[in-house]
Amino acid sequence: MATIEDRAPAGAVNDDIGEEKRLALYRTQVVLREAEQRAFDLFLQNLVKGTSHLSLGQEAVAAGFAVAMQPGDLSFCTYRGHAHTLARGVPVEQVLGELMQRDNGLMRGKGGSMHLTSVDHGVMGSYAIIGAHLPIACGAAWRAQYKGDTDVSVCFFGDGTTNIGAFHEALNFAAVWKLPVIFVCENNLYMEYTPIGLVTAVPHPAADRAAAYGLERIVVDGNDADAVYRTATTAYEKARAGLGPSLIECMTYRHSGHSRADPAKYRPEGELERWKERDPIKIYRERLAQFGIGSDVVAAIDADVKRIVDEATVACKAAPMPPLELLTTDVYADGGFAWRN
């Protein structure tokens, strides 16, 4: 959890993170919150089809790791990947357009909510199959190691993934080869509708298994962007130095159900309200004030982000649907759809 260093007294000078990074961390969290809330609103207007999985309440994890990244680092996401995609700098319009199946979408409407990908931004895909991307992240890290590149692969996954075979296979492979990969478990307490504690032999499903692969046990307050940023920075330094992977468990909580079809009635009464007291954006607004950053600066960021989301919404509503011929492109590696022996 967050340490006392993360709660500096009012009027304190900026510490190792500094004002520029703190403002980036705050802005990123607000972008994620506003964009995903807008995605939900658009669904209620019947403009977003199918299901999607929101990260409302979990923004500090995506923001902390993204702000600590260097250009060229790679992100591997789950189906709950909107936040991680936006955090890497993909424009809000492209993400909302993709969710609305418009031609201005990130993948021109062909990927949808669960398959956001932007190689230009280092987002190497969102994966709907639980645990499928962990070995793929190992492959990307192995490539970097083999070629002598300095990029680090970061693989985000939920607590339920820790009970999948691919989790253990990837951890073992990464540890044996000392790969430059970071495994990030976003533990929001529930694997879809089931409390993770009911089906897992250890209290911390990721961190308590780290020792089996010779890795350090790391648990961090996933609602505190500073704590996440500091932990991420250390893990990046370790990976770039050739010292191998890290497994980090971020304790957080989703404000909504597993997906839009889930009313989350299985949660104990009062649990959501208690976690909302530790809303990551609420925590960070207080943090900025502690470090002497004025409310006018915060308000300006809030207003600018709202403007961007509003303008993106207007653009997406006006954008055309993709042409039908798009269906037969990019099916095979040559860009076409015809089978070739």
C-alpha cells in the first residue's frame, strides 16, 4: 500500500516525481475517467453495440505505468483495455470511434472494444482470451533481449488470470530467461462475478506466488498513482539492466460491474461506497494540493479534458460507418482475404 512518503504535508516541495510528472499522472487519469464514462453514456444512447469492460476506478494503474514508460516500450492488455490504450496516447476520438464502429475508429471499426491495437503507440493488442497475451508478451521481450533492444514489455491482466496455466508458464519462462517483461496484476477482487479469494489458495493471487519463480513479492496500492509510478519505475530499471522480470500486484477496485451487462449485485453492501472513498482521482487531487499545485491548474486540466472528450463525441457521431469492402481486407498477412497455399 502507499507509504507515508506518498502523503507529503501541505506546502512540501515536489519530491522525486516532480510537478511535470504529477500533472501528467493526473491528466492521464482524468482522460481515462472521462472517456470511459462517455463510452458508457454512448452505450445508453444505443451508439455503442455489444459489450465492453470499463476500468472506472482503476485509472491509477494504467496512468502510473504509462507515464513511467519510455517511447518504444510495449503494452499488452486484456479485454479491459480502453484505459491502457488511452494512457499510451491514442486519441480519444479513435477509441470512441472504434467502440461506435465508425470509420474514424482506431481500427476503422473492425476491432471493437476488446481488440484495441495501435502499434504506433506501443499498444500491442487487447486480448479477449484470458491469459493468452502473457506468453506473447514474453515473446516480445525475448525479441528485445535477442536483438539488444532496450524496450520493455508490460503485460496487464486481472486477478482471475493468475489461476490460468499460461500465467505460470509465462512467469517461469520469463524468470528462466531473465526477460525484460513486467507482469501487472490488476486485482479488483473479482474474477468476473466470483470473489478471487473464494477460489485461490493464497490471499494475494499474484504476489504470493512470485517466490515460486524466484521473484520478489510486490503488492502496491493500485489506487495511488504515485505508488504505482514509483513501483513501475523500479521495475523498468530492473528490466533494462538485464535483471529480468517483475510481478506486481496492484490492489484496486472497479466501480461498475464486470461488463455493462453486469449489475454487480454480488458485491457486499457498502463495499463499493468504501472503495469510492479511495477513488484514485480523488486521492490525486488531494495529492496535488499537498504539493502546492493550485486548484486553478487542476480545474484547467479538467475543463480541457472535457472539451477533448466532447469534441471527440461530436466527431464520432458525425463519422460514417466503414465501407463494406473493409470486411475483406487484412484477413491474411498480405492484406487480402483469399486463401493461398
